[in-house]
Amino acid sequence: MSDFHDTLFKGNIFKELIKILFDKSGYLVIPYGYENPFSNIKKKLSQKHARDSLTALRIRSSPDLLVYDEQTEDAKLVEVKMSSYPTPRFKQAQIETYKQFWNDAVLVMVLPFENVFYAQEIAKLGIKEQYDPKTDFKRIQEMFTRIKAEDLRNYGTIACSLIKAMKSNPVEAEHQS
């Protein structure tokens, strides 16, 4: 599998896990990211000549999910990231792009320790290369209050097992979907 396809596969696993967690908690969830409606042209949008356009950049940085809460009548765009490290790293340009195009979206982190699932509004994140989930993020259930403790435990165990399995794969270093 190519690096592009390997990264896409790994990212989709964690997006699907978060999608199911939200769905099971009673949220309406729709895949939103560019991997979905633009699947036929996604590789082309990453090529040099298209990569530099603002439109291609906006599409490539699209959040992964649209999450709607019928009880509060609130919709949130959600970007899902996984890291095998307890303090996830990002390229500063990636956070700047999210802030430019998707400042009202929520970044959900899947990490192999403690609460496992963390969330923060992109507007509230500083631009830096490394984040501390305990101080820079909230536990996901604080932002998405319909998520049950039992589901967090169950899906947290699954997520940690998946991260461990990917970490043992020599191709995996850190996923940035």
C-alpha cells in the first residue's frame, strides 16, 4: 500500500470509530471531509499545480464529519486526528489552515492514554507544533455531553488496541489524516 493510501486507511479507521461513537450517543452524523464527495479528484488536488490554490487547500483541509445534535439543534464540523504520542504534534501551517477556513470546527484527538478522546474548538487552539491534551483540549464528553461513560470506555479500549496495532506496524509513525 502506498503512503497516501496507508495514511488514508488509518485515518478512515479513526473517523469511523468517532462517527460510530457519536451515532451511538444519539447524534446525527454525516461524513463531510474531502475524502468523501471528492474521492475521484483527491489525489489530483494534492499535486503541485493544484495544491497551491486556495480552493484546493480549503477542500483538502475540510473537516471529516458533520455532527448534529437534535436536542440542542446545533451542528458542528469535526476534524478527527489520531496520534500514538501523548502530546500530538502538528505542522503549524496545518493549524493555520484550519483557523483560516474552519475556525468554527472542532478538532477531536484520539490518543492512547487516560480519556482517549479529546476535543477542542479550533478557534480556541493556539498555533503551535505540540499540544497537551490535558490543558489545550477538553475531554470529548465535556463538549459532546450525550456521550455515555460506558461507550467512552468501550470505544477507548478499541481505539487503544488499534493504535497499538498500528504502532507495531513499521510503516506507522504518527497519523495525521
